[in-house]
Amino acid sequence: MPINYYIFLSIALFCIGIVGVLTRRNAIIIFMCIELMLNAVNLLLVAFSKMHHATALAADTATTAGTDGQLFVFFIMVVAAAEVSVGLAIIVMMYRNIHSVDVNFLNRLKH
Amino acid sequence: MQNALHIAWLIPLFPLLGFLINGLGRKHLTKSLIGIIGSGVVLASFVMSIWVFMQVRGGNTHVAEYFNFIKVASLKIPFAFQVDQLSSLFLLIITGVGFLIHVYSTSYMHEEKTEHFGRYFSYLNLFVFSMLLLVMGANYVIMFIGWEGVGLCSYLLIGYWFKNTKYNKAANKAFIMNRIGDLAFLIAIFWIIAKVGNVNFGDVFSFAEQNKFTSADITIITILLFVGATGKSAQIPLYTWLPDAMAGPTPVSALIHAATMVTAGIYMIARSNILYSMSHVTMSIVAIIGLATALLAATIALKQNDIKKVLAYSTVSQLGFMFLALGTGAYVAAVFHVMTHAFFKALLFLGSGSVIHAMGGEQDIRNMGGLGKKLKITSATFWIGCIAIAGIPPFSGFFSKDAILLSAYEKSPVLYGIALFTALLTAFYMFRLLFITFTGKFRGTHEQEHHLHESPAAMTIPLIILAALSFVGGFVGIPEAIMHGGDKLGEFLLPVIKPHEGTPVSHSTEYALMGLSTVLVVVMIIAAWFKFKNYQRTEATGLGKVLENKWYVDELYDRAIVNPLSRFGGFLNGVIEKYVIDGVVNGVGKAVNYGSRQLRLLQSGQVGSYVLLMVLSMLVVFVLQFFLRK
């Protein structure tokens, strides 16, 4: 499958994520959109990694060149998992305090 | 005995210590202790000065470098003292007359509060210290330190009664006028450094003697130094501060504004006589300015009614005489007159202080009269002072004034004529003062008449000593014509001051000149006696009114210089300061304030808007990066 398809899919996912973050007010949906953007990046990393690794394998069957992109993806997943646990905890606390998950209620940052 | 010169630094140190003790302890010491310390330190300096003077008479002179005052690249200015014939003579005058005036002050200022009494004596000691620094300095920079120091002390003491605005203004005037002169002095020092690379007297003078200066340089340097001297020694055009300086306590007038500080200019020029002798232009300027000042001040003194103002103008006039002597090359005569003038003018000022004391603060001679009967000692000593300043032989003033007149005659008969006329005016106004004050009927109030009394011993003893000095002080400089080898002072100063070249007049001419001046002076005194023995108050008219108003010089200065400057200052204050400077400063403040008020609105607290801005910014960065990529 040509690399272009992966790129277009990835861009589409990323843009959906951005638009979601910008337009939605529900904290959980915003959160999901952030995850979407992270996964768009993951997809891109895996796609490029696979492409480079395939060309490297053609020259040398024992090579590991180009696999570091896939390693990065695992890092991102771990960090994202940690982030989700913190983020969800914040949302729970927010719900407990203001009985809503609407971020527009949270405009106290300016004070 | 040899090492007296090596501890000469003690001479200025004593008054400095006195200044510190009296200044710091003025709230804790008693009046008598302050008086003893204040006078004692000056007495110690005086004793040291006598010792040093004896050594110098024996032919020893000494230049001692203590440490480097300024050392920058090739320029090295040592903190050095020079003890030689000229400075040792001035040391004697300053500490001797200074001591008497300190003693006098203990009584004169006795009614002041202890704290202010201490302040007064600390200023007085600081003054003596500065003056000693001035005459002992072995280069122009050390001299300048003393020069500034005496100016400061003069300011502090004129404004001693600082609650009186008028006195403060007089103090400011003195300080500012002096500063104008000081600036010229400073430029002269810079000029010397630029040409010689050094300011030590010895180096500068030997540089000059080897003819290394161009004539333009030497003229500029000497004129600048002279401008400095006109400020300090109250000559045209900077003389107007001295009469106003009479706002200070009377002993201060005697010490600073008659006997010592104002002679600093004379000292400086006499010290630099080698430079001055090389510039005929400057010499002529000095002589003419001196003579003009002498004449102008003498005419003003004719019509003044404040006892201290008469003496102040008399001082200006006598200083003019000294400058005339300097200008005609008779440096020794100038120094001689400094000495005799210190005696008789200090005497007259202290005498006037005694009168003011007796009159309970009254200074207007129109309200005095007939004081001779009540104030016997004051009146007798005042007589001696007047005779001395008028120049009747064998009083001291005769010899010094005669030497100046003679040198003027050698230069030009015109100078002599004007100088003689001024000398006659001197006799006239001094005896006018004497007769109005001490003879005739008392014109004051009954209360004042009842209060009249002779001053205490602490005031009369200095008067008597100064009167004795005014009488005998002239015998150190008896002219050659009268006694062979009589000019002890000239011989003594020979190593420092080269005898002036000129066509010496014959002894018979000299006798004729002396006789002429003496006879005319006596005539003037008799005229003054008939005019003023029964003085009645009259309003001055015509020329008299102009003289009473000091030729309107103060008004002229106000119109020509002070008011325009003051208006300019007002303009700067009212317009430039208010609208331009403040406008810029406040404008910056207001702009920041307004800008932040507007920027604050961006901080809405809406997370969505923050994210939108972030995304847009990142887009912009990407686009820019895309276009700016090489």
C-alpha cells in the first residue's frame, strides 16, 4: 500500500482531533480528540518506520534500521496512558466540584 | 631643631583635629571647653609656625611629599607641602591673626547656644585648616583643595545664622561668585598639566624659566589664574560678594573677609610670580583691574552707612591696591601690604564688632556717635587702625602703601596719580567712619545709650595686640631711602620672589612722594574732621546717592546676568521640565499602562480560545517555515 494513504489518513485524524478540541466543550470529548491526535501521529510513525525498514531489509536481511519509529510509538502509548489516568482524574474532580464537565465553566484561570 | 620643617604637617593637622572635636562633640562639650579647644589648636599651630619660621629664616626650606594624591598614567600629583619664605610668612599671619580672632570669638559669640557655638568654632577651625593647606601646598592641586575649602567655610560662616533668608542668599552669592573664579583656576591647572605634565611649583617654574612655554600659553594661564584670584580676592568684576559677606558674624568678617581668605589670590599670584613676570599683557591687566577696583570700592565706601559695609569696601579697595602692586611687579610690596592689612583690617573689624556688641547689634553709624567716651579701648585701637590704613608714618600702613605707590610711580605717573587719589579717599572715608562713630553726640535710642559698655577682656586684648602690630608691623619693610638695609621683608623673600626690574627712582624723588602723600592724607583727615565732627543725618542726593547705592552695580548684575539666568531657569522649570521631561516620563508610564490594559483583554480564561490561538500560531509558524526555507 503506498505511503500516501497512511499520510492522508493521519492528516485527517489529526485535523478531526484539532477541530474537536477547538469546537467541543465537553471535557471528555476534548480528551478523546487529544488521544485521536496522538494516535494520528503514532500511525504516521509506524507507517514511515515500516517503509524505511522495508528498504533497508532489501539490502541486508539482518538489519534493524528504521525500527526506531516503532519504538517511539510505544513510548508515546505509555506516556499517553499515564496522561489519561491523570486527565481522567482531573475530570472526575472537576465533575465533583462543579457538577459539569463543560470547560467553559472553567474560566477561572484568568483570576 | 633641624627637624621642625619635617613635622610641618602638624600645623594644618591641629585645626583639623579641632574641627573634628568641636564639630562632632558640639552637643556634648561645654562652651568654655569648645572655646579652649578651638583657640588652643590654632595657638598650637601658631607656635609651630613660629618655630618653622625661625628655621626658614636660618635658610632652610623644605618640600615634603607624603603620598600620591592622584596617579594616572604619566600624571603624578603628590600630596606635598612646601615650607619656604613665602608660605612661612603666610603661616604666621594666618595662625597669629587667626588665634587672636578665635580668642575674640569666644567672647563675641558667647550668647549663642552651645550647639551653635560648637558649630561656629568647628567651621572656624576648618577654615584655618583649609587656609593652611592653601599656603602650604607644594603644587597647584593641593593649593586648589585649600582654595575650595576656604570658599566652603566662607559660605558656611556667612550663612551661619541660617534662619535668616537674606544671609543665606549672601552666602549663596559668595559661593557662586567664588565658583566662577574657581572654574578659571581649574582650567588654568588643566592647561598647566597639558603643557608641563605636572603641577608642582618647582617643576612649573623651572619649565617657565627655561622658556618652554609659548607666550600665548603663559598669557592664558596667568589670565585664568588671575580670574581665579578676582573671585577669591574680590576684584572687578567678581567683587560684589564681599560686601554682602558681612552677613556673617563680625569675627568671621575679620578673619575670612579681611585678613586671610581674600588674600589667597594675592598669595597665589605672588607664588606664581615667575609666570606673571613673563607676561606683560597679564601684568597690565592685573594692575589696571587692581587700580580700578581700588578706586571704585573707595568711592562706594565714602557713602556707606553700615559700619561693616564701609570696612568691607575698604577691604575690596585695599585688595585692589595689592593687585596694583602685583601688576607693577612689586610682589614684595603686595605681600607686605597683605601682612599690614591683615593687622589693621582685622583690628578695625574686631573694633567694629566691639562697637556692634556695645550697641546691641546696631550696625548703622547714623545711629551711633560719641562712642569714644564710653568705649575707651575700642576707640583708641580704632584710631590706631584708621591711622595705619590711612598711611601716616610711622604706622604700618604707611610703609606698605608707600611701597605700592612707589612701584606704581616707577611704572607710570598716571597709575601713581590714581593710586594716590584712592589712598586719599581711603583716609577720608576711614576717618569719616571714625568721626561719625566715635565723636559728636550719641544719636541712638536711650535704651542703647544706657546699654553702652566696653567689651570684656577677651575682646579688648586681641584689639590691643593687633593695634600694637598695626603700629610696629611696618618696620620690617622700611624703604631703602630711609634706612639702608631696612627692607628686611624684601631680603627675606628674595629666594622666592625675584626683585622687580624697573628704573629705580632717586631717593630725593622717593622722599618727595612720601612727603606729598603724607601731607595730603593729613589734609584729608582734617577735612573729614570738619565735615563729620558734628554729623547730622542727611539724605544723599546726586552723585552721593549713586555712591550710596554702590554705583548700582548689583542692580546691573541683576538685570544683565541674574535675572535672565533666573528667567531661563524658570522657563526650564516651568516649560521644559513640566511638559518635555515630565511629558516623556509620564508618557512612557501612561503608554505601558494603556497597552497592558488592552492586552489584559486577551486573557479571557476560556481554554478554547487559548487552544485556538495556539493552533493558529503553530499554523503561522509552519507557513513561515515553508516560505522561508532555503
